[in-house]
Amino acid sequence: MSEPERSFTLLDGGRPVEVPARVEGGAVRLSPQAVEALGWRLEPEGLCREGLCVPVPAGAALATPDGIALEALAALLDRPLALDLEEGAAYLGASAADRAGALASLEAPDFTLPDLHGRLHSLAEHRGKKVFLVAYASW
Amino acid sequence: MWQALYEELKELGFVVITVALDRGPEDARPWIEAARPTHPSLIDVGHAVADLYNMVNVPTVVWIDERGRIVRPNDVAFGTDTFRHITGIEAARHLGALRAWVRGEAQPKASRADMEIPRAERGGEAPVMAAREVRALQPVPSQADQQARAEFGLGRWLAERGRGEAAERHFVRAGELAPHDFTIRRGTMPIRGIDPMGPAFRAMLEEWVGAGKSYYRPLPD
């Protein structure tokens, strides 16, 4: 017998999405709607987003009778998954290969962050200037 | 200190962007109010920049040219010699190179390999470093590093919701996965109610340095 669906928080690169999910035997099963809330759709070609599909290998164990396996989804997308079943939350991080590829391209990754007054600034606004980027902290 | 550098060089098409990897604006506020920056001075509670640039400690600096390309990878630089007795890093070393780059002067770091890069690609200016050298010196994250960042992200979200005990599990796991990542091991201390300058930090540092590892890892000369 399946466990009932409950609300689960998926943090997609930090963006929280509340989705219904089943938690069974230490695994998380998502409905197709939950996967769509992450921007993906399971189609015959594979796992698709904006016309691009990641083929699903036969052994991927992505689709189960109870829904789409979150761990298999993360593995297929090559993204790290931090999971807390007790808290009903998971964080999908950035793929190491994506990060390594972006850094090897030498294109400085863009970011948008607030200042002390909540005003947003992007690196890209400074194109045409030499930028000295300094990360620091109070600790 | 970076504000003075910005004032000195801003007419030459130069900008400083500082990013505080702090748990919230209130931790960064005293530093920002003391510096009175007129350049972008940003707050990065989710460590987005650390993730994108694979930064594992502070301070970490990167040079980005007019076309948005990384021309000098992650390095350690201080604006003053206030903490030189602790860090062993002299401010002048980096500042001199930085001024030369902004002024478009000949680069001490430029080697013969740079001349193999077509002039157009170099933007007509002597490069700071050959692209291959930048790639070789820029550390890229492992899967364990990215797993640690995901654990950190989950821990931070839980901590924000008052789920301190659950958050702690993920912060500890993150530190085990990426023991060299002090943006996680030390950077989470304020969130966890641990003094980041106190005994827990000193014990961590002693263990790290005692194992023959460096807390600050500047680029080689």
C-alpha cells in the first residue's frame, strides 16, 4: 500500500517549490505535476525541458508505480541532491560538470545580488569595464 | 580599503564589486557602513558567488575583463597589511599587479605563451595571463564539493525556519564532504551560534594547518 501524498519542499538551486510527494522506504516519489513544477516533463524521448531532452537509460529507475523517483531524477540531471526526509525538504544543487565547464570557458559567470538597501546589481551591468570581484565576510 | 582603490582607478574604466558571504545584511552592515563604498557592495546570503566561482574561503578575488572574461582566477588578496602577521600575505603583491592591469601596463605575469594568442582575442592589450594558465590555476569543483553546497543550501533553508537541529545535520555533512571549504565550515558558524573567531574556529584551524594544509591558498608567484 502506498503512503499518502504529503507536501514536500524542493529547493531548486535555492528557489523553493512546494510539491505533493510520497515518501516511502527512504525514497521520494514525485507526481508528474511536481516534476513539471521544476520545469521538466517526462516524455517518450526522455526528460525534457524547453525542447531539450535528456535520454533516460533503461536502468535509471526514474518512473516507478508511485511516481518519479527524486534521487534518480537528480542523478540523471547530474545534480547533487541534499535530502531531509524528516523535514520533508530537498535541495537540488548545481552540477559539478556544469560549474567546471563554465569556469573552463573563462566566461565570468553572471550573478544578481542585492546591496544593503535591497537594490539588485548584476555583474553583466559592468560589461565594458575591468571588474575586481572581491568576496569577503564578517566571519 | 577597496573603496580607495576604486576611487583611484575608476576613471580608467574600472569597478570594484564586493560580495559579503554573510548570513544576512545585519552581519555585513557594520563593514559596509565603515567602508562607505560607492561601488556595488552586495550581500550573498546563499553563497551564490562562491558556488559559481568555486570559492572556498574569504577573501577571494577574481579579475574580469571588459568582455566579461576571467583573466586572473581565484586569488587571495588583502587591501592592507593589517593582518599580514597572521596571513603571511603582503597586500602590495596583488595591488601592484592590479594597478598595472587597470592601467594597461606591461604585465609581469605575461609569458611567451601569451603571444600565441591572436591580438584580437587579447583585446590588443598585453594579457594578464595566458588563457591556458588561467584554466590551469582556476580550481573547479568536484561532485563532493557540489554535494556539500547542496547540503549547505538545505541547512540554511532549515535554519531560517527555526529547524536548527535538522540544519546542523546538513552543515556538519557539508563540512565533511568539503573540509577545505571554509565558506561552509567557518561561514556557517554564525548561523549555528558558534563564534567564528572563537575556540571552535581556532581548533579547526590548528587541525587543518597541523595536517600540513594551508588556510589561505594564494596563486603561485
